[in-house]
Amino acid sequence: MSGAIGEPVRRVVPPLLVLAAAVAVWWAVVSATRSAIFPTPWQVVTGAWELAEDGTLWEHIGASLFRVGVGFGLAVLVAVPFGLWMGWVLAAYRTFNPVFQMLRPISPIAWIPLAILWFGVGDLSPIFLIFISSVFPMMVQTTSGVHTIERRYLRAAANFGVSRTVLFRRVVIPAVLPEIIVGMRIGIGVAWLVVVAAEMIALRSGLGYLIMDSRATPAIATTWSSPA
Amino acid sequence: MIIIGLIGLLLDSGTRLLEGLRPLRWRYVR
């Protein structure tokens, strides 16, 4: 196989084979052991279908996405300008970096009791948790992006005698954008991890809640699909 | 859980789409 058709096939077929093999093994093992706690893949599909049909699934997905959207959006609004500033102004870096490096390794789970205390059990708690867990990776990534700009870009711009403001706007920001996007990818990943954990503990809606809720019912297949 | 994984994948792909924005292209096509 070669040429235009061969390339997409080579890209799509191997992961599909792995997926199909995993489902086949899952199905075979569950059927062979007649397990009471593991549903078959088909039971998971029908479980998810039921939830999707009565609208519960979309409600919970919507609730989770709303929290991630707001928390992550706020984190981007804070982290990107602050990260650029810390990268560009040495004094700002020296002043704030130690504090952020200390706050950054605190587990988002450890913030949960404080979040509940401060914001109650509504939407604000998970939004705060998402914000606090995704803001630091993005800030660090943006700052280090500014620090690792190739010197020749800055020197080339300096040769044209541009002001510091123009240099920042025309050279620094475009040069750092790829790092900012990497930071956003890390941030949205963390945000999605955290929203599920937060909903398991504090809330009555969202995918995390749905998992915990279905765990307590006989509909164990639900837990696997969306658990649905 | 499978749905959570799938949505996470979609969110990541959505963020990656930003890499195609015009001000960024110069960096990748170099």
C-alpha cells in the first residue's frame, strides 16, 4: 500500500486494532467469568444510550463543561498576562516566582475542603478548584516561553531601534504564542481532571457526580460508560 | 469514564486547533 491512500490507513488502522483488541479481551473475560461487577462493552453502550436518551447525560456533561469553561477561561485571563509580565520583567519574576512555585505543587484535592468552606457547594467551588489547578502550569509555561526566546530575534529587532513596547508586542508575544498554547493544553487537561474529582465530593450534578451516583445503584454499567 | 476520556480528547484537540492560527504559522513552517 502506498501513496495517498496508504498514509491515512497507516495512521488510523493501528490504533483501531488496539482498541478493537482491548474491547474483545474485555468482552471475552467478562463473558467467561460471568462477573457481577464488570459489565460487557455492550451493556456499557446500552447504559450510555439510556442516559443519553432521557437527557441526563447531556445535563451532566453540560454542567461539567460549564465549570471547566468558566474556571479555565479565568485562569487563561490571569495566567497569560501575568506569565508574560513575569517573563519580561526580571523584578516581577524574582518577586512572584517563589510564591507561585510554593503554591503550584499543592494538590487540587487539598484545596477541596477550603473551597467548600469559602464558596459552599455550588458551582463556585469547582470553578475555583479548576482555576487554581490550571493557572499555575499556564503561568510557568508562558514565563519560560519568554525566557527562552531566541536572542537573535530580540537583537534583530533591537537593530531596527524599536521601542521596548513594540519589541514586546511584535516580537515577544508572537514568539511565545506556541508555548502559551502548550500551557493551555496542559491547563485544560488538568481542569478536566479536577472537575471530575470536585464533582465527586461537593456537587449534585456533573460527570463526577454521575459516576459516584451510579456507583451506589445496581446500574454498574453506567459507571463505566460515563459512567453512564 | 469512557465518555470523560472522549470529552477530554475533544477538549485537547480543540486547544490544539489554536496552533493553526495565523500569527503562529510562521513558527511551524520555517
